[in-house]
Amino acid sequence: LKKLAHVVFVTSVRAAMMLEKEPGLKQVRDLMFVDFPNEKRVRQVLDMLGNQLSEEDKSMVFDKLGGDMQDMHKVIYAVQRGTPVHLAVEDRIVEAMQDVEREITRLTLAIIGAAGDRKAQLEAADCFCRFWRLMETFSQKSKVPRSELIGTIFGVQHSRELRSYVKQGLLTFTLRPVNKRLVGDRRLQAIFPRTTWPDEWIATGSPALREAFERILQLPHYARAQSWAEALARSLHLEELQAELARDGDRLKGRAAEAVKTAEVFGKISQLDWTTEDPAQEHSVKRAFSFHYDRALRLIEHSEMLEEQISECQHQRRAVRDAITEAIPEPYRQAP
């Protein structure tokens, strides 16, 4: 590769990441990152079609596809072959929806395939829910700070998952939104070559993908799948919580039993005849009895509180199981 070119133009962050797999390239390359073209530039490209597109058509194309030149060239080629512009744009959105649907299918099959491993199934269900929240976020915003996605959806422990969506092309790194034209040093900083990706802000891999997110969120069968995954994850989390509460309860019961025995011993000793003994020693024994008796009462009280929490956890699990059953289509429900 280094013998062929000193400058390589790629159409997406995903393509650039694939290029970086070339041995040694990542260590010697610099990045000149360019964001999606603005509406003015898109209209200039669409002018290649002459009078085949009206101003309303151009506005519609930019509204649905933004500045994604790859999608734009496909639309231009389709229109030149006689395809109506609205169908050409719809084809791009359907193609984006297919990419998203493949990911949803993969995540769903991961949940089903991990049915024998509760830990793996919980992680798969959580992963599905994180992707759903990701779609919800980008259906509301075109650009989102990476820190916001990490803080509200992925967490530091799943940050690689976020980057994997960039590698797949579902997301892309982007420049921060600006409401005015950059000039001087600020403009240079935005386009100046750098050694690392500008990953502070993230957008969908293409504007068509954002439209795909919005449509898929409205489809009932995918909403049902999300309800199923969310209920399943909730059920598995409650199961872990119930097991943890049961372990804590067993430990508390053991400690309470020991405290009761100790209190009984000091209680019997305190009832002995202390007329010939040192009063200070009698006071010490009675104080020890009072301490262990109060401790036993506190431990028993905490144990009863844990029992109530376990009972509430069991109640929530039953409600979640009903939600899981409700989310499964009727033909696939198994008889109890």
C-alpha cells in the first residue's frame, strides 16, 4: 500500500478502520477527518441531474439522506435510469433498515442460543437492550457525545461494544455540531491531521441509518422483541438478586442463632446468687447479657427484613415471567 499512494481517500470511518488492518499503516498514518457535506454541497451534487429533480425533490433527498455521498451517488444513478426519486431514496433507507435488522436478529439469536447459560443469556439480553436504547437516542439526536453514550447506555465496561458498532458502520465518529462557520485557528483544529480518531462525538453511520432507527422503533414485532429481551434481563437480574438475598439471610440467621445462645448463657449466669461476689463483676455480666440480647434482636429484625425483600423479589419475578410470556408470539408459547 505504501508503494501505491501517499494520500488515501475513503468514504467512511468503517472503511478507514478496515484499511488500518494493513500491517504497519496505523503507526505511520495521519488522519484528515471530514464530516458529512452540508446542504449547499449536496444541492451542487444533485445539480448533476439537471432539471430531473425539483427543488422539493432536492430538499427531500437531503432531509432523508443528509450528506452521505455514497447514498447520494446511488440515488443519482437510479434517477438517471428512470427510477422516481422518492423510490430511489426509499431503496437507500430500506437497505439501511436491512443492516439494522441483521444486527437485531444477531442479538436475538444470541439470547436464544445462550438459553443453557444464565450468565451468557443475561449478557446477551442486556446487549440487546443497550442497542435498543442506542436507537432511541439517535432517533432523537443526530449527534451525541461519546461520554453521554458511555454514561447512560454502555458504561466503561462495554465501551468496546460501542466501538464495534463504528467498525460495523452502524455508527461513525463525527465532529461536534457547530451553529456558525469556523474561522481561523478553530477551523484549522477541526481539519488538521491527527493521529487518533476524533471520537468525542458520534453519529449514525449514515443519515439513512438514522431514518432506519426511527422506523424500526415503530415496528410492533421489534417492539415486542425488545419487551421480551428487557423482561428476560429483568428476570435474570432478579434471580441473581434473590440468590444473593437468600445467602445474606442464611448468614444473618446463623449469626442471630449464635447471638441468642450467647445471650442465654449470660442470662443464666446473671440469675445466679451474686451476694457473695464482687458487684462490679455482676454488673459486667448483666451488661454483657444486655449487649448480646439486643444484638440478637437486631439480627433477627434484619433477617426478617431480608425475608420480606426475598418475598417481594419473588413477586416481581412472577410479574416479569408473565411479561415474558406476553411478549412471546402465541404460536411460539410453550404450555406450562
